[in-house]
Amino acid sequence: MKVRQRLRQAIDSLYAGGQATAEAYTPLVLECVRVNDVGQAKRLQSHMDLHYFIPNDTFLHNRLLHMYARLGKISDARNLFDRMPQRDIISWNTILSVYAKSGSVENLRALFYKMPFRDSVSYNTLIAGLAGSGFSSQALEVFLRMNREGFEPTEYTHVSLLNACSRLLDLRKGKQIHGRICVGFLGRNVFVWNALTDMYAKCGEIDKARWLFDRTDNKNVVSWNSLIAGYLKNGQPKKCIDLFQEMQLGGFKPDDVTVSNVLGAYFQSGLVDEAIEVFHLIKNKDKVSWTTMIVGYVQNGKEEDALNLFAKMLAEGVKPDSFTISSVISSCAKLAYLCNGQVVHGKAILLGVDNDLLVSSALVDMYCKCGITKDAWIVFDMMPSRNVVSWNAMIRGYAQNGQDLEALALYEKLLQQKLKPDSITFVAVLSSCNHAGLIEEGRIYFDSISKRHALVPTLDHYACMINLLGRSGCMTEAIDLVNNMPHEPNSLIWSTLLSVCAIKGDTENGEMAAKRLFELEPLNAGPYIMLSNMYATCGRWEDVASVRSLMKSKNVKKFAAYSWIEIDNEVHKFVAEDATHPQTEIIYEELGRLIKKLQEAGFMPDTKLVLHNVEEEEKFASICYHSEKLALAYGLIKKPHATAPIRIMKNIRVCGDCHMFMKLVSKVIGRPIILRDSNRFHHFVGGSCSCKDYW
């Protein structure tokens, strides 16, 4: 502080004395540069201008210019540069470096081409600035011009060029740069070796990257990070983890980049607990480490943990970015947590990232998966720009919510915008045709995948067509499609066929599909249960017992069906005949009241759907207390006078009796009910369902 005070006093004396000479200015300029005092430097500059001081050379101005550049004072640097009476190559290169470091590419290029003379530093600065700002192709073009004009590249030029090749994933050019490095004997610099390792890793030649890494002298943290990230990118998380452990044994301290990649490797391997341990070891957690954990939780089906961690991140004062926000919104979408999703939407607005393409697309998806297509459309309509992901989210959202004609109309609008649909687009389009029973339109759209859009139909597309044909009564055509498709039928194809056979009562083809599924997924309970239910519907109880015996012998575990409802930001989960909820007695009383009211209106629970060989009374009790009915009763207890829809989520498909029950309740109480099952949304309003009884 005393040094700065003395400097200010010296400049005060300069102002008091009037004009000064170069000898007076020089020590003061050098002292300003030494202590990085921009304020006093600007006072000195003003004093020179005030007294029309013109130095004999560029030394003083260049020193000030270099300080402004080093400290990122772009406007101060440019102001001085523009007013300099004379400039040399150092002056030009200094201001060039300011624009390169700040990412101001347009100014960088404009200044470069205005330069009256250039040297290798000028070219290196332009190449580094372009490569660092993502203009990789242009960086390589400038390098060619540099060669033509006879300037020699340095080691750092090659680092920038290798980084450009990494961004472009251009292995051929990367190898050419590598060859130049070998010819010029420029390869002992650790930065060059790191850039080579990174380039080969990102371009998929991970073994070559490892070879270079093993021969790198004086490795630093960047060396380790390049290969660790390379293993993760190339789908080798175990090697990534092993290298991380080797790095620690070698005495290297991991940085944030290391930890982020290692967390990703643990999550990619499904080692969630190990990832949590590493995360807890981080003393100063930054945005990257928090986001990596949140994304990892989402990828491993731990959406609630992702939401809890996001709350902790905010409590720690860490500012999330658009990638964090979009991941959290995706968690809300998967869980159908509307209230949480709306809160995160508000946070996105406060952070100014709500118009980010990634965030907006996630919001469209979230509102659709919460059954609010109107809000999804508002977000979609207000997006400043859209890509095919955004369009897919809205088209798929309409399809899932029973707005099939809206989905198809939006698809046609996508084509009018000259956008190219992808395979996900066609899954949504074919699903809409399926739900709407538009068999001819479905055939046309399916054929257009290859004929009009030059895409290869995927197994998902074939599954949609098998579903459409089978449900439309064209079972023979559906079987022919399975037998003649260019792909080997997988579990999706056979489970789709089995589902259609169950609906149509086609036991023969159902048995064929089920047996294929027993071979492909011997521990998946779904096909066993579906075949058993088909037998039960026909009264073939011996075959039912045979299937259940087969399940027992193979130790196949039946997954639990459950429903959940969100009330006042709190989630309540129910299973069939649940007795664990604190308000169980009141819930059953409310459900009993509802059933009695519906019975008075003529409704009787369909006990034929209870596929067990038990007494009628037991069947009645079983079907009346399914999990979604308990969730509905609880929702009515907690919000008896509300007019907003009651939202219920279920992890498997809703049964026929519960579907009819929800329709009648929506009519009797005069209140909409939105039920999301594993297949689609059911919007129950006034006794009707958006699925048109298609489930």
C-alpha cells in the first residue's frame, strides 16, 4: 500500500510541476507496470496528452499497452493504441493478443489484416485466438498462409493447431501436424506432447494416445487429464479410474478437470457410491463438479438425489449454468414433479438462461411429461431458436398426451421449416398414428423414413408399425413385418408383439413372442406375467401355474407396481392395498366413499381383470385398492375443493378397471384427473379419456 501511495504522490508532484521529459516519465511508467496500478498509469497517460508529450520511440507507450493487455483492460489498451503517434510490431502484436485472449474474433481478424507488417508472433497470436474461440478450420487456413509467407511456426503454434484438429476430430490433419513436429524436432516440449495425446484421444486412437503419454517427459496434471478424459470419451471408464489411481500414486494432485472426468467414469460404470466418496473429498467444489454429480445421478436413475444435490449446490452459493439447469429439469421431467420443475424454471429465468436452447428444450419436455402441453407450447413458441431436439420434444409431448393430430400437424410444420427429422421424430409421428388408429398414414410415414428422408428405419420404428398393424387387426401383416425386417428382432420387437397379442387374445402368436423373450431376457418378469395373464383370461389355470413355476425355477423377481402423487411439494407413494401411509384409515374411508358413489351410479369393479383363481370377494378387494386409486383418494383428501387437475404417476400400465374408475370419478366430481403410466398420459375429463380407451 505504501508503494502505491508513494507512486500516487510522485504523479501528483508531476502534475504540480507542469511539463515533463522522457526521463521523468520512464521510472513512473515502469513503477506503474511493476505494481499493476492502472489508475495511476491512466493519470500518467493523461498528463502526457495534456502537455502534448511525444516520445522519441514506442518504449513508454508499449510498456503501458502491455500492462493493459496483461490485465485484460481492453478498452484502455485500444484507446492508447489508437492515440499512439508511432507504432511498431510490438504495439500491433500486443493489441492483437488482447483480442485473442478476450475471444473477440472479429476484432482480432480485422486488426490482423490491417497490420502494415507482420511477424511469426502475429500469425501465432491469430492462430491461437481462432483455435481457442472454436474457429478451428480458419486457424488451419491461417497456418497454411503463414507457411506460404515464409514464417516459421513455433512449438506453441503447433499446440494451437493440434487443439484445432481435436475440436474438428480431424485425425488426418492432426497426423500431418504431428509429422511436422517430428521433422522439426519440436517434440520435447510437454505442452506439445499433451496436445498430441489429447488429439489422438479425442480422435479415437486411444492406444496411440497412451503410447505418447507413456513417453512424455516431465508430465504435468494436464498430461494426466488428457488421457483420463480420453479413456472416458472412448468408453473405457475402468481404465480412466485406474489411471486416476496411478496419478495419485505418482504424487500428482488432481485438479477440477481430473475430478470431473473421474466422477463421470464412476457414474459411467454405475459406481455411484464411489463417485460420492470422490465428490466428498473435494474441498472447494466448483460448478463443474456439482454439475457432474447431478448429471451422473440423472444418468443412473437417481433423479431425486439429483434434485436434493441441486438444492445443496444453491445453498452453497454456487451459481449453476445452463447445463446444470437442463439436467435438473430433466430430473423433474422423469419424476413428473411439476412443482419442482416450475421452481427450476423460475430459477432459470432469474439466471437468464431460460432462452438457452438446451434449457428451453428441457422445459418443453418437462411440461409435456407433467401433462401440461399448453405450458410446453408457450415455452416452445417463445424460443428464439429451435433445433430438431426442440421440435421432437413438442411433437413427442403431443403424442404422449393424446393430442395426436396436433403432433402430426407440428411434424408437417417442421418439414415446412426445412428442418431434417431424425429417428426420434419418426417414433413420435408413428406413435401418433398408432394412438389415432391412422393405419394408412402410418404406412406412408414409415415408407418416407427411407424413401424421402434417406434414413434407415430403426427397431423402434418397426415396433411402432407392428403395434399399429396388430391393433388395427392386421396381425398377419404384423407377423410378416417381424419375419422380414432387415434387423434381427430384439426384445422390444417381441414385447411389442406380445402386448398386441394380449390385447387381441392371440394366444398362439403370444406364446411364440413370449418364448423368444424368455431366451433374450430370462430374468425379465414382464413377459412371464403377460403370458400368465393371457392364460388366466382364457381360464387356462394349469398353464398359469406352469408359467409361475417357471418363474420360480429361474428365480425371476416380479417388480412392484406403485403410484405416486405430489402434494404441496411432497411426494406420496402407494402400492396396491397399501397400509403404510400415516393416513391409511382416512384414505380407505375416502376410497370406499368414492366406490359407493360410483356403484350408486351403476359402476361395478370388473373382477374379471383379477387374474387369480380366488374367490369373488377376494377379487373385489384386490381390484378396488390398486395403487392409483389410493393416490387419487389421498389427493381428494388433501385438496378437496381445488379445481386444478389431480396428477398421479404410475410405474406400469394402468389396468382396465382403474381406467374406467378414473373416467367415472372425473365425471362425478367434475374435476380433471391426469394419470401418467408407463405408456402414455391419460387426461380424464368429464367421463372421457384422451387416449380414447387406447391403453
